[in-house]
Amino acid sequence: MAVATTLSSRPALRIGTCMAVGLFFLVTLCTFFSDNVTSPVQFTHQKAQQYYDSSQPSVASFVPTPIPQSTTTPEPTPEAARNCEDPYRRPGYLHIPTDKKAYRDTQWIPFTESFLNSEPPEYAAYPPTHELVFNDTAVEPEFLNADGNPQQWMRMAVVESRRRYKEVNIPPLNATAEDFVDMKETNGLGWLWGRRVVMFGDSVDRYMTQFFCEEFGGKINLPIQDVTARQAKGLCEVPAFNLTLIYYHSAGSFTYRPDWWWIENMKDVAWEERWDKFWKPHETPINGPAGRPDLILWQNGLWDQKAFQLSGKAMHNEGEKPMILNHRKMVWEEVRFVTARIKKIAQRLNDEFGKDVPIMFRALTVHKESGMQDAIMMEMDRLGRAVAEQAGHEMFEWSKLIHLLGDLYQDGLHPGKGPASWLWGNMMLESLARSAGSKVGGEARAPYFDGWDACHKELSGWGGR
């Protein structure tokens, strides 16, 4: 049965095989035939197209065929060099003459690229050639008179002031600005004529105003005779330049006068009260040629330090540390309090005088004998910088340049007349020359002296100290 089945299936297998072979042969033949037929047809079509194209008359075009041109990327226009370097905000060295009478030669020497890349002195060679013995020698002229050093504005102004007084033959205390109108543009100091500098600070600022005035043969005027605010306002007038410095005394951040306040005669403590009752800045000739103050300096520090120390002792029991300690840092509530208060000061200055007025935060001074007792001062200095930066104010770094130089103090609290005050005058006049758009120094210093706004963006940071 199985054999029969196998035999009967063989014819079908043979038939299937034959059909498959036939189908394969047919497909191969068709493919070959199609290729041989298509190729002549395509060839004939191409030849006909070429003949047709060659038989057509050419038509002249009135539109010129555009010639592809290579495009070259233009060279970028180089940006104009900007010298917005404030020499007093660079690290540097304060040169103070050994002879105290020569303090008018005090000079800030910033550490510029020129200094850093200068030829090292022979005594710095290694291996050494001799014993190292350091002496107080003069600064080499190439560093003392380097182009990157700030100008000696005080020397220039004092010399010119004396020349003008000699010409008009009038004693300084009897002269008025009207006596010098015809000289206001002489000797490159025309930009100084009619300028107004306003300060909101403490007795350190008052002394600097006083010493500045004395260099020009004048005296500071304290117009308020009320015993409760005897030194709340001070004016220094320099008639030879029609220049006026106005000083307002702030008693710190406290919002009222506590019972433990250490100055008995002082009745008005909050700066808002002193502004309205004593300062009355808009009733004082504070406006320069532009109808506004030419420079404003402000700070808040020493009075709050004293108030926090006395407040801790008055409001806390003995043994409650750290509040009863003089030598301590600020506690967080004090940080929050001072921040809120000096923010209002900064905002008041912007609102009263305009945000475009040149305003600077004067870095805080410390005591002659400093240490942990001045930790509060350093923290308030940082606070002031942060608030000033937010308000769009710049930094007046004078106190940082004399930091820890106790020999320059006249007492335990106040830098005295001499190198410190001369430096202050030079720095103040440097900022005033910027504000006035004096354009001194030519292209090498442009646009630093082209007006306050010219470099304000670069210089409005908190200072990096």
C-alpha cells in the first residue's frame, strides 16, 4: 500500500519541476529581451532630441545672465578701546613721604601691567649675590610718575588757587567767586568751576571737608547754631573755583532717640528727622552747572557701631553674650535692621536727586587701634556695598587705601590732616573730574573722563573687596 502511494506521486513531482524550470527560463528571456529593446529606443529618443535642439533658432536674451560672484565676509570692525580703569580701585601701593611735611607728595601707585612686567631688581636675583638688607629708598621715577597713576589734582588745584589769589590780590577769606570769573578756564581746570559736592556721613567726613578747605586757605562753616544739632551741616567754599563742598551729619540708622543715647544734647537721631529739620538740602546751594549735585558721597557706620554696643549693655542683663560685648560681630537682627534702614537712605538719595546723579558709597573707616572691636564695621561696610550696588551707586575706596595705617590718625577715631586728607582730596577731585566730563588725558584715558555715564556700567559694582 505504501509502495503504491510512492509510485503514484512521482508523475506529479516531475510535472512541478518542469513547470518551475520553464517559468525561470521565461523570466530570464523577458528580461534580456526588454533590455535589448529599451536600449535602442532610448538611444533613438536621445538622438531625436539632439537634432530638435540644434534645429531651433537661438533667441538673444535682453536680460544678462548673472555671473556668480564670490562673496567675501567683511572684516569685523574693531571696537574702540575703552579705558574705564579707576586707578583707585586697582590693587596698589600708597607712597607716603618719610618727611611728614612733604605729605603733599602722597601718591597712590596702582599695580599695573607695566609695573608687574618691569625688570626685577638685582637684589631679587637667585641665587643671591649678597646679604639682603632692605632700606626706605625713594620710589623709582618710572613708577612714581607712571602713566597709569592717578593725577595729582590737589597739587594742581592748590597751585592754581594761589596764583589766582595773587593775581586778584584779595585775601582768601574775603574773596568771592565773582572775583575769579575771568580766570575760570585757565590752566586746564575750567571743568572745576561751579561744582557742588554733597556728603552724608559722620565726623570723619566733616574733618576731611575741613582739611580740604584749609588747603585752599579757607575754613569750614557750620551754620546751625542750635546746640542739639551744632554740627549737622557744614560748608566749605573755594571761591577761586566757585567750588562748594556741603556736609550733612548723620547719626546712624536708629529710628528714634533711646533713653540710653550717649549724647545728651542730641534730640533728633533718625536721619529722616535730621533731613527735614536740619539738613534741608534743597534750601542749600547744592546744584552745580547741570542743575543738580555734581557728586554725592554717603556712608553709615561708626554711629551704628557705637549704638549697637551701648544698646546691648542697656537692654540685656550682664552675662547675656554676645549682646553685652563691645568686641563682637553683628547679630542677624542687626543685619536685617541696618539693611532695611540704609536701603531707605540709598533710595531717598535716588528719589531726591535722580538716579543719574553721580552717587558713591564711601567705604567705612575703622579705629586707629583696630581688631575684633571693628568686626561690626567690616560687616556694615559689606552691607553698604551691597545696598549701594543695588541702588546703582559706585564705590569711593578711600578708607580701604589707608586701612590699618594708624599713624595717619589724629586721634583714636579720625584720620588726620596729612597723607590721609591729601589722598581724600585727590580721590574726590578724580571722581569730580569724571562727573564733570573734563576729558583730561586725551584718547589714552577715554572715555573715563567723558562724563559719569561713560564708564558707570563698568564701575557700578560693589568693588570686590
